[in-house]
Amino acid sequence: MRLALFALVLLFLGTFLRADTFDLGFEIPSGSPSPLYCTLTHAGSGPGAQGWAFGVTAENASIAGLTVAGTQAAALFNAGFVYTRLTTGPGNEGAVEAVVLSFTLPITLPTNANSRIAVIGLAPGGAGGFVTLRYVDGLKAESSAPTACTVTQDGSSISPSRAVKTFEIAPCTTLHVGFSTERLSSLEPFAGILGEKGSAAGAEIVTASGAATIFANIISELASGGVQGWSLSIGLSGDAELASVTTDGTGAAPFPDGFRSGGFERTEIVDPARNGGKNGVVSAVVLSLEPNAHLRPVGTESVLKLDVLLSSPSKRELSAALSFKDGLTGTGQPVSNLLTVEDDDRLPCNFATASVTLKSTRVPFLRGDSNGNGRVTISDAIHTLGHLFLGSHPSPECSKALDSNDDGAVNISDPLYTLRFLFLGGPPIAAPYPSCGNDPTVDGLGCESFSACE
Ligand SMILES: [Ca+2]
Ligand SMILES: [Ca+2]
């Protein structure tokens, strides 16, 4: 009896003190799957939310972006705190947000109202199907504590209810990106694109010299119209650096070589210091200020040429990867991977997965040792001259060894350089010399094998 009374009092107090409710929900605009909104709904007689934190996951899709920009929360924000991050790793894929509207002013979200508090961008998947969004506790962004779903009302923490929402997204089929080792310009989608079934996923190329020229491509399968312009943000990770990037010699070049007629073009290698240590390139192109200028509605078109050099002071096996990564910053603002079709933003279906891995094995060699016998002598100068002018030794296994002056080319200067060094007091042969080693400077010459240095 006493217990029942106690429970009743608790219930009564609870109803009184905890009359307000907060609900985390989703707003999925019909027709278009993107953008999607996270909402916070308040009901009750107390004040609205001063702040909140939540984690959100997507099943059968991946969250590519989460921001407060463009929401009621952003409009009310005044000298507070905003934290939004994507979270990665098994069981931890999603995004987190934490907001305090103001540290100094009594700002809250509207009472008894539904407010947008975040915009979610889903990475477009190829297949389409049913996607489920849910709020979860415990997602963890790098170096921060796990995030619990909570709302702050009048200085106190309240646990909100959490919606789960399942909706269907259409398959993404019309626009893709991919990499190739040659300039592509054809009416055939995916022809020449690296990777499994031309999907550009899992592509790998091996370069003997450590230098590689890679083209980024736009693949169109549109019913009408065509890609009028684009912004690309491509990251380079691993043992490599970018030597150059250009739209010259691609479909983004001025007519007649490419499709551009005036318009706008800005392409640059990003400064790692402005990008959290990340390497990459950004490129923005508008083919013409006339609305009807565009790439072919159906076809494959190279739009960017990247020269990559694999290098490392010590490693023998070198590996690097190029992939489309939103958010690299050149001279201007952070760049997203976006295509423009019929004056509207379109996302390439596979920009989250398109990548190419570059590999190179460095073979130790002895520079100047043209005939590969482990010593540099007059015979090497004669051997190189024979290769250059007499058709003997047509395909050396280690071209780098012939390049005595290490200028990245094998020509008459090299045997002369060797002879000057050996007999006329000329400057020494460049490293690796006088003992075996790796080429300290990357160039376009290869070295498949060099038995004298094994
Ligand atoms: Ca030799
Ligand atoms: Ca040379």
C-alpha cells in the first residue's frame, strides 16, 4: 500500500516535472532523396532546447555529409558551439553532431515546434533500395568521446525519443567518375575506365619507373542534356606526390581539343598545410557561359590529367591511391565532387568508391653500370653508345643505370659524362654510386631488374 502510494507520488511528480518531451525525428522530402533533415520536436510547457547531441547511422547507404548549415539551428546560433563529424570504422559508421546555441544568450529552439537541426547528405549508392536512418548512442569521432543522444533544456539533460525512418531511394545510374591511364573521349560509357567491370573500384596499376600519368573521367548515361560543368576534389594518399595537374589535353580544354568555349577553369594542387596534411587536387570547370554547352549525353570523357610520382626515402614497395574525396581546399573554399546537369547539382553515383591504386617496386641498381657487371668502367660508355646508336642491347632491364647524369633521360650526354668522370676529372656519377641503392630522385626511367645489386 505504502509502496503503491510512493509510486503514485513519483508518477505524479514525474508528470509534473517531466511534462516536456523532445523527439529526434527525420524529415525526408518526397521525390528527392537528398537533402534529408534531422529534426527536434519539443512539446510541453517548458522552454525549448538550448543544445543537443546525437549520433545517426544509415543502413544500406553511407552518410557522406552532416551539417547544421541551412537549418533553424544555424539561424538561431549566436556565440555557441557546433561540432559535426563523420564517424568511421566497423560498427561506428555514421555521423555525430553536438550544438549549444549560445553560451551567453538565453537562446532556445522554438517551444512546441518542430525544428530542423541538421542536414544529412547520403553518398549515392549504385543499386538503390531501402535505406534506414536511426539515432544511436555511442558513435565516436576520432579523438573525441562517444556521443549520446541528449537534449539540454533549462540547463538539464533530457533523453529524447528517437525516430527510425525507412525510405526508398532510386538506383543511381546516370553519372559516374573513374580513372584511366589514357585520355578517353568516346560515345561508349566506361570504355577504358580502370577497375572491375569499368566501375573504377579496385583499380590497380603497376609502374616500373614510379611515375604515372592518370586521367580522371566523367562517364555520362543521360537521356538528354549533358554535363555542363563540374567541381572535383581528388585526394592522393600513400608514398607519392603530385608533379602536375592540368586540364590541357582533356575534354575540359578549349575547343577544338576539348569542349570548353570560354567558360571558367581553375585547377590546382592543394597545399597540405591548408588541408590537415592531405595531398590532392581540386578542379572547377564550366564549359561555357552559354547554357547549351555540355559533354556528350552518353559517353566517357577525360577531364583532368594528373602526373603522380611514387617516392619514399626508404621503402622498396611503394603504394599510393587516388580517390574522390570531398572537402579539399585550394585557393578558395572547400570543394565538393559535383556535376552540373540542366543547371542543377548532380552527384556522381560512385564518387565514394572510385579509386585507383598505384604500385611500384624499387629495384636497387648502380648508376653508370650500363652493362650490369657491378663496376663502372670504359665498357659501360661503349655499352650505352651501342644501345643508343648501333641497335645493340635494344631494351635494357634497368634504364636508370644508363642515366649517368641522372637527368631522367638516356642520351649521348650519359656516356660522355661517364668518360669525363673516369678520365678527365669530371663530376661524379649521381647516386646510387659508387654502391648499389635506390634512385633518390623520381623520374620517368624504369628499372625492372639489376642482378649485380641483388
Ligand atoms: Ca659495368
Ligand atoms: Ca641522362
